Amino acid sequence: MNGVHDLGGMHGFGPVEREEHEPPFHGHWEAVVVAINNASRAQRVFNIDEFRHGIERMDPVHYLDSPYFEHWLDGITRLYIEKGVVDADELARRFAFFKERPEAPALAAVTGSLPPPGARPPGARGAVRTSDATPRFAPGDPVYTRASGPAGHTRLPRYARGKRGSVHACHGIHVFPDTNAHGRGEQPQPLYSVRFEARALWGEDAEPNQRLYLDLWESYLLPAEEAR
């Protein structure tokens, strides 16, 4: 989807500030958020594509003015409410509970049992799937990315839409995030590494002799002859 989170290839945000000897977390709460995400994924409360789409729906000002793991927390909270793990009133009560008792154990405010794990597709392993589908493209094929801007989740960034590239490799069959994020099933399809010349993406302002490789699903791509 088109949103403030899709910052790739954009200018005007200043230099990337690198912290020397940066620790994995800057506060205990960040590690807790990662643990919540891992437990939620293990229980199959939501999948990785739903998780990403949850973050994409943050208020834009909040997104730009908050640290990385707060993005995670905001998205997880949204999904928990949408999936009925906790309702907004219960969430407010738990927030008040821990505000008054910050040292209380995590389960102190929980009432009732946790939801049972969701179903896992037979033979599922990460995002890789088996299929009899024959990839449409082969290494070396010239392609164009589709220029459309979908309303929902997608892994095709704005700066790479409607651009010419060439297939570098096929990674096999993978879960399609654009449907998996919206409860429409995995709909697995071939995933390709596509090579772009930097100037094909950003024009003459790009450095010469630079290339970018993006992992893109088959439905994002058109043969060069069809895109003319």
C-alpha cells in the first residue's frame, strides 16, 4: 500500500545516523515486544504479512515520530484487537494495571486462557511451498514491474513500480504476501530476484554503474514486450 512507511528511494529525511556499538535493544520493553511477536507467531495468532500490514496502518505522524519497536507494538496491538485476542476496553484496563504496577509479571493482568494455535498448512516450512507451477520467467528475461498502487499490503515498493529490469534468478515458490496479509490465503507463486540499473529507477541523479536487486513475486512482473 502507499503510505509513509514506504520510504525506499526517498530524499529529505537527513543522513542515516549509525550508533557505534549499538546494542540489540535500547530498553527492556523492546525485548518484550520481540518476545510478544515471537509468541504470537508461534501460536499463529497472525502471520508475518498480517504483522507488516498492521504496522503499515499506523498514524503517519506517529510512525515518523516513534522508534522502530514502537512500530511493532502498535501493529501487534491493532492485530490483537482485530482478531479478538483482547478488546479495546480490556487493553485499557491492562495498561492501567501495569502503569500502577510496572514490576508485576506479564501474566498478572491476564484473565482466561490464551487462544489456541491457528491451523498450520500441511507441510508448511517458512514461506516456501511446493507447487507444480512452471515459472513464467527465466534468468536473463527482460521484465517491467506493474505500475499500479494497491490499496492493501504489497512487497513491491513505490520506487520500483513501472520500471524495467531483468530476472537474475528464481527462488522457487513462496507464499504471496499481498493475499496472505488479508486473509485471502497463501496463493503461492514464483519469487524472483530482479536486477535494476540504478538510473532506471532514479534517473540521472543515480550513481553510474550501480545496480539494485529486488525479490519480486511473479504477479508483479510483465514481459518487456507486453509492457510497451
